[in-house]
Amino acid sequence: MIQADHPILRHDRGFAILPFSFLTGALILLSALFIGHASLRHMGLVVSTGSIERGEEASYELVIGGINFRVPTGYLRFAEQHRNGVLPGIDLALAWPTMAPLGDAETLRNTPREHIVFIGISDVDGAMDTTDLLGTVYREVFVGPIEHTQSGLVRRQLDPQAGYVDETVLYDIATGSGFAARCAGGGETVWETCYRDVVLTNGLTVTYRFSPSLLEQWRDLDESILSFLLMLARSSQDYEG
């Protein structure tokens, strides 16, 4: 998982426990916010009333898997998600490392690929995260030697004969973070991309996609994504008072 010692992410799979950090404390708060919002909405005490304006920023109250998020419109990629209410998932785009919104199509086109991160939040029954797959599916189709990278991650090639064409998995075995990402080679019409799935303990799946050039920054990237989710949850709580 992204941080093995955080209750909203941990599935108790035996990863080493990391020292207590700012992110750990922040995500404990995120867990509490999630539980609180889920309970209030289930009881009918949380009602969406329209897009929220704060200065020039407009946001929407979106509910995914019973969890309430307040999302500034600039992060939302698709027009059909620009509304309040219950959705099966949302698709976001942001700039790295500034975390600025990139939901606008023109802004996205004009941003270098290595500075773009896509995030999906969805409610999928029975989803498995990248770390789960590492210990079950992927280890059965690894081929070739173990490669140690400058980022501190280990790289393993996936077997093309099993349908994994030009695909690798990179994972952390040194710190006990549980980080794992799957990367696919690009082409003339497809970007070279890495992605990481994280299944939260409430059942939501967070998937983020990024350029392989960002693997050198995997620790900062991982923590920033979760801090961003905390921001969305905090904003929702602030609005609903």
C-alpha cells in the first residue's frame, strides 16, 4: 500500500511498519472524515444543493461509494462529471509537482507529458490493487533478471507470451512502503505510462497514471496524491460545517 502504517490504506498484508509521519497523521484524519461523511449521508443529514463558489473557484459535491468529496471543477476531466450527486467514479487531471488543475482540455494539451498525473477514484467491487497483484498474478509471469534502479525500486519484466507486451512492474523492497507500479511502453499514438492502483479499506479504488520519468520521485508522488485526497475530503467537511 502507499503507506503501510495507515489504517485507511492498510489491508494488513505483512509489510513493515514505517515510522510515524505527517502523511500518516493526515491520512488518519482522512479516514475519520470518510467515516463521518458516509454516516451522515446514510442518515440523510448531508444534502447537495448546487455548485459551490468561493471567490472564482467553483466546486461540486460528489459522492462515490458513499463517500463525499468536494472537487474544484478545474480538476474534473469530463463535462458529465460537472454536477453534484452520486457518481460511480470521477476522473481528475493535475500538474506535477504543482498539483495545479489540468481538467481543461486545452491546458492539458499544452502541458508536457512528464508533468501530467491522471487520477481516477471509483467504487469497484472486488478490485485488487497493484501490490495485491504483485504477490499473486505478477509473480507468476515475471521473466528475466531482477533489475535495481536508481530510484531504489526493483524492476521486473512481465512475460510477453502471457500477453504483457513491453510491460514491467517496479516495486519497493527496501523500505516496506509496499509501493508497486505497472508500466507499459508507448508508441506513435500511445504514451509510455505507469499506473498504480490502491484499494482503500472503505472499498474505493484510487488509480493514478504518470510518466515513467517520475519514478525517480515515487515517494513524493505517492504522498502528494494522498495529501490531495485529504484536501478534497477536508474541503467537503468545511463546506458542510
